[in-house]
Amino acid sequence: MSRSVRKVVLAYSGGLDTSVILRWLIETTGCEVVAWCADLGQGEELEPLREKALASGASEFLLADLREAFVRDFVFPALRVGAIYEGEYLLGTSLARPCIIEGMMAAVKATGADAIAHGSTGKGNDQVRFELGALHFDPGVQIIAPWREWDLRSRTDCIDYARRHGIPVTATVEKPYSMDRNLFHCSYEGGILEDPWAEPPCDMFQLSRAPEEAPDVPRYVEIGFEAGNPVSVDGERLGPVALLERLNAIAGEHGVGRVDVVEDRFVGMKSRGVYETPGGTLLHKAHRAVESLTMDREVMRIRDALVPEYAALVYRGFWFSPEREMLQAMVDQTQQKVSGTARLKLYKGSVAVVGRRSEASLYREDFVTFEKDTVYDQADATGFIRLNALRLRLRSMRDGSGS
């Protein structure tokens, strides 16, 4: 810590790391600690954390309900882009962090704090995401990252520290993997998952059934979109939170949304992550299906080329950067006509598009039909092919391989 701290807002989850950090901050700095918790739909009762935080020495406990903002302002914009990191990861944690830091920095301002603290390790991506966001909102805020400062070197050390100080935690040495859950996904890292050859334990998953235990009858679901945003499930209009909750339940019941990936962290190392994104998997599939009808070919080609760049920016913590905002504005312009409905078929972990429709469709059956038509002269294709082949013929003639 570069200077003395009077009051710090701690991103508090009540888990192992932040429970230990709360006590460590008080003992190390003697400062006032406000335990701040974001409700992103973790699927657990968060209000009991108040008693735990205050009993551990926090001067105040603040709980912010950010569920609506998370889905509307972070999940849906990334969905409109089609953002997927390294081909598989739907960015559930990466999208939650800027939402959290936005709410947290509002709490810093409201409480008059001069510092923030977080439980991200010095090896991971979250430290970057939190701190880039914090410095965006307040360039002068002091940031305390205990994992980069204290002498505890592992989660096992943290468990021992918690036991010595009488801090109740649920993590154990035998089951030390880290979980992060929100409305969009649940992630699992560390511990027994650090061996990339080891299959994840069956009892680990929180949001989905094992495909083998899913219903034997397929489930069809229809998802409606307006200007790139999902607005309905099976014909019923729903707000962002209710819509995602509905799709999570449907997809989870059918074992959809599990991925097991080895990804590249921003700091330079590879890590293994296991993710459940049931509703999000359906949304990405359905969104792409509606785009296939409504988006111009060349617009989609250029947009798709930018998806890896956008996803990398989000993954690396640059949500509040001008380059991410530029890409967002450009892609959002392409979404104005992405309205329609996709029908999906879910069966034992798989999801397939089996129908799509839109009043803004560019698909014309009278043009594409193999039956007799009056709108397309097939002889026109001869000139089209010869013009497209011209540069290939010229190169061949130059190189002496053709005439």
C-alpha cells in the first residue's frame, strides 16, 4: 500500500478469500472496512452475509442488486456482438466484473472511501478487470490487492488462516476449487481441476443436469429478438432477468451449456476452466439463427472478423475502453434489423436450430428455389464465374502454368 488508508470498500462475497481479506485488512491497516456485495443472481441468499461481515469486523455491509443492469447492460451487448473467447468461453465472469466495479465505485463515492480492495489473485484475469475499471471511474483511487501483498501463498494457507481466526468458511483442503456464479453462468477453476486430464466431478455442477440424466424427450423452445436483443420465450415477453432465468431452467434441465476449456489468461499462462452457461448457450445459438436471415453477408463477414478482438478486450478487462465502445457502436448499428424468432431443439446436452423466421428476412424462397422461377436467370452465373476467375487466370498466365 503506497499511502495510509482511512476507509476501504471491499468487494465481499463471503467466500474464503474475501472473508480472510476482511480480517487481514483490519489487522494490517487498522482502517474502516465497508463490505460491499453485488447481487448478480448467484442463486443463494445474500442477506445473511451482513451478519457474517459485521461479525468479522466490517463497519458496514452494503448489498447492491445489479441483476437487471448486468443482463441488460453487459450480457446483452456482448450477445449482440456474438462474443465468444477462443471459440468456446461465453465470458460469464468477464462480463460480470465491469458490472461489479461500476456498482462498487458508486459505493466508494457514496461512502467517502479512499480505497478499494478485492480478492483476485496475482495470477488471474480478475485483478486486471477490477483495477482497469476502478481507474476508469476514479484515476486517483487506491487499490489494495492482498494476494499481491500478504504472505499467504495458497488457498490452503487461507483455510488455515480462517481456522486460526475463527472465520467460518465452506472451502476445504479436499475440495478447494473456486466457483463464480451469476445469472449468466457458473465457473469452476483450481484445485482438482488444475489437472487438464482429470474429468470434472459429477457433483460439481450447479446449473445443469448431466446429459445422461436429461429427459428422454426433446424440448423445443422459441426465442424472439428485437434489434438483436432477446425479448420473448415461447411467445411470452419477458424482461432481461426473467428471460435469462427461464432459459437457464429450460437448458439446464436438458443438460445444455457445459464446456471444459484450456484458455489463455491475459497475464500469459494457460488455465483450465469449466463453465456452465445454459441460457446463454441458447441465446447465442438463437441470435445467430435470426442473424442468418436478416444480416447482409458482407456485414456479417466483417462483424465476425471483429468478434475475436471484441471478446479479447472483454476478457482482458477493457470493457470501459474506447476501442470496445467503438466496436460496440458499430455492431449495434448492424443489429437494427435483427428481429425475429428462432426455434431450438434441446436433447441430452445438444441444441440445434430447427427453425427461424423474421419479417425483416433477406431470405427469398422465390430466388433460392430449385423449382422453376422467373426472377433469376441461371445463365448469368457464367459471366459471374468468369469475372471472379479473371485474377486467377492472369496469375496462372504470368507464371506459365496456363494460357
